[in-house]
Amino acid sequence: MRANLASLSQASAMLNVAVERLRFALSDRPVQRALGIAGIVLFLMGVGAAIASGDLKVVAILLVVLAAPFLIALALARPYLFPYGLYVVLVPFDNMLAIGNGSTLTKLIGALTIGAVLFSILRERRIVRPALTVPLVILYTFWMLLSMFWAVDAGPAWEDVKTMFNLALLYIVLSIAPIEERDLRMICLLVVLSGVGAALYGIWYFHQFPPSTDGRLFLNVGGRQIDPNGFADSLLAPIALSLVGLMKARNIHAFLASLAALAVLGEGVLITLSREAMLGCVVVALVAVMMSRRRLLALALLLPSFALVLLFVPAVITRLSTAVSSGGAGRTAIWQVDLQAWLQHPILGWGAGSAFQAYSANLLSVAPHDFAGWDRPPHNIVLNTLLNLGLVGAVVLVIAFVMMFRQLARIPRGDRLYDLRVGLTASLAGIAVASMFVDCTVEKYVWIVLAAIAQLRTVVRSRPAPQSRLREP
């Protein structure tokens, strides 16, 4: 046994030495330049030959083979750039990236991220002490798994548990892994860039293909759909970070770049006509303005922008004016039925993945004034949790959200990381408000924000003691 442990320790030490030598070699500018030029030449030669063959599968395989050595080296040296950075970039297009068997490309990259980050933890031999949110996430996931014993249908329950387990595992690994400030800022930048990319694609699609009868964006590519509300909600964090970047800008280039990003992201939300996302944008703006030192600059930009939107996009006023008369597109009727269903199993709930069945089982007995159809989701994160996991799950969920905000509150004004605190606080506040009209518990864009909050806490705690004022929540 001791011999095996000694061999394992020796192998680990040799691997660490090899990785450090690789990192040292790759940090040399001439080496980087030579490898870059060689990679580009090989890449162009290979792609040209593959395209000439006319087989797109050959092109795809060749691209993977040529990029593999560089990606592996990058994953070993900077796992937050790759594969996690790629994960962040692809999340807005998650529903369109199915690869068979109910899996998606982002799920695969998420698994690679877990492996790469765990390897970095083993290499550095350091684990960050997790915040209280980590055991709360573990408790929530375990309770969801346990609720399968009384769930109405084991099939949907198991699908929800698998999704939650994957997201929770990624969150836990990112929460306990060391991270540098530059990597966290790069992640936030990638969140903005991915949002801008998604918004640009949505704008192109909206003008290229006829929108729905009510003038909203409905992405449908090859039978793979993205709900307009989910699409718009995924842009809340990029909007918050871009707005903070605008207010923090020290030069004209940063100012114009942030302003352009906000314009594109705002248009991305407007073409969906998502009321919950528009309300989330208002909350994001309010939180960012209240926490910023440049309130006058922010107000001078935001108030005219809101006025111009209402003036030149009359569909927004029309959409907002029908919110009450339509009962929030039938949401009030759905909530009436779901509240009745929850009262039947208030403590334990109906079990994971049972919200649809709970609604349908009580629809006729409640007979709401507005019939919203059968098998409808709760359209509310708290109500969805009450239905599926009962009061136990809802209490854990609310406490976890409160603790997320508390982690951010530990960074004082004037700290160099205060801009990240403002951006992530506004992001979380906007998502929290939007989640009152849609369930986003298992949405990947939400967990990216939650992971960024945990990583910000790690960055603060890793600084020298005199500079860090973070207290354990």
C-alpha cells in the first residue's frame, strides 16, 4: 500500500514538473510566435486540402486534430480560458447545440471544464474554502434526488436531477478552485462578448425571417428552438457588465465599446418583446446606478435611452399595456392552479419534475377565469420549487440566493474589484426579478453568474490579509 502511494506521489510530482516546464516554455515570446505561425500555416494548409475534398466532416475532423495540441496546452495552463471560456461563449446557443442522446455540446465542454479545473487544483495542491452557498447547493441537489421517491413520473424527475447535478458539480468545482483576477475579468468579458454575439445573431435572424404574429423573435433552426423569454433573460448579465464597463470607462475607446455593446444587447432584448427581461433591464439599471459613483453620467445616458425606446418602438408600450389585461400572458391563472396544487403537498412537494402533472391534476377543480392550457410550467422559480420540492426546497433556494448577495456585499466601495461587485450584483438582481415570471433554476447562464460570484469571493480571499476585508458569510 505504501509503495503504491509512493509511486502515485512520484508520478504526480513528475507530472507537475512536466506541466511547469511546458508553461515556462510557452511563456517565452519567440516560442509563442513560432508555434502560432506554425499552427496557422498547418491550419490553412489542412483546411484548404479538406475543403478541396468537398467533405465537411473531413474539415471538422481536421480542425479538431489540428487544434487539439494547442487546446490541450491552453487547458493545462489556463483552464478558465479554455475549456471554460468556450463554455461561457456557447451557453446562449445551448438549445441549438444538441449532439444526440439528449446531450449538448455545452454539456460536453462543461464536463471538460470540470476535468481541467480539477487537474489545476491537484497541480497547485490548494483548495479554496467554500462559502455557505456550496453546502446549500449540495443540499438542494440531494433533496431533489431524494424527491424522486415520491415524484409522479420518474422520467422527467431523473432528467431534472441529472441536469441539476451537472450544473451543481460545475459550480462546486469552480467555487473551490483558485483563480486569478485576470481570469475572472476575462470570464466577465467573455460573458459580454457571448451576449453580443447572441444578440447580433438574433437581430440578423429577426430581419431575415418573418417574426411571430405578435412581432416577437422566435429562434427556430433545424427544429431546435430558443424561447424568446429565455433568450432575452440570458442577456441580462451581459447588459449589467457592459453598463458597469460604460460607467467605469477611463478612455474613449472603452466608453464607445461599452456603449456599442449596450446598444446591441438592448436591441437583442427589444426584438423578443419579453416583459420579464425588460423589467429585469430596469432593475439592472437601477442597481448599477445606485451603486455607482457616476450616477449623473449613467442617468444622462439611460433616461434618454428609455424615452427613445418608448417613442420609436411602440410595440413595447403595446406589449406592456397588455400585461395586466392578459394576466401576464395567462400566468396569474397558472399561479392560481399551482398554489392549489402546492397546498396538497406543502412540505415535501410533488417530487422533482412533477410541476406539469401537478398543474394538470388541479386545473379542472380550480377552473381559473383564463384557461392557459394543459401541462403548463409555473413560470415562477419559487412556485416551481414549492411544487416540486415543497417548502423544504424553497427555503434552501431562498437562503442560497440571500447568501449569494451577502458574498458580494463584503467588497467595500473603493476596492479595485468593486466594479465586478456592482456588475454581478446587478446581474443577480435582474435575474432574480426575471425569475419571478419564469423558472431558471437549471439555466446555464444563471449558473455562470453564480459561479462568477463564488470566483470573485475567491479572488478577494486570496489577496494579502491587510487588503482583504472579506468576512465569511
